[in-house]
Amino acid sequence: QVQLLESGGGLVQPGGSLRLSCAADGIGFSSATMGWYRQAPGKQRELVGRMTSGGTTNYPDSVKGRFTISRDNAKNTLYLQMNSLKPEDTAVYYCQVTTVVGVGYWGQGTQVTVSS
């Protein structure tokens, strides 16, 4: 059974930083493509960043230069370092995994609130 457990969300002031973690269990982590998505109230879920098994990353312009994805294959954990946070970054952040055979899984989400 695949499990993705996100942590690290919370309340932060504008300009601050947070690091999200996603611990994966039950999948071939090192061969999977992994990513982070977010969904704000009343909006569609959107990609925040993605990393392939080979380490290639891509980010939308809205977070490029501020957010960084990394992965620790030994710990089966994906990270999202978020710097220079803005109020518009407020959303529920989800970890997503696509296995080598193309099956996708989602975590339960973690709330990030950027507010003074």
C-alpha cells in the first residue's frame, strides 16, 4: 500500500521560509517522478514543481527562483524549500508521485498560510 505523508506546513509571515517534506512508503521511490502541487480556495490545483528520477526539475514561473525541490532517495523523502513566501502562496500543498509504470498517487496535503 502506497503512503505519502506530507509535513512542514504552517503559518509564516510574508518574506519567510518553510520546508515541506513528503515521506513515501510502498513505492519504488528512486525510480519515480515526484512533485508538489497546491490548491488555493476556489482555484484549480496547480503544479509547484516536479523532479524526475534523474533529477531534472521544472517549476512554473510563479515560484521559479523561490522554491526548490530536492529528494533523498535513501530516506524515501521529497522536500520543497519555499523562500520569499508571498500571501498568494497560501494553499494546501500536495505531494504527488508517478511510478515508473505511470501510476499516480497523492498525499493528504498540508496547509501553508502566508500572512502577517
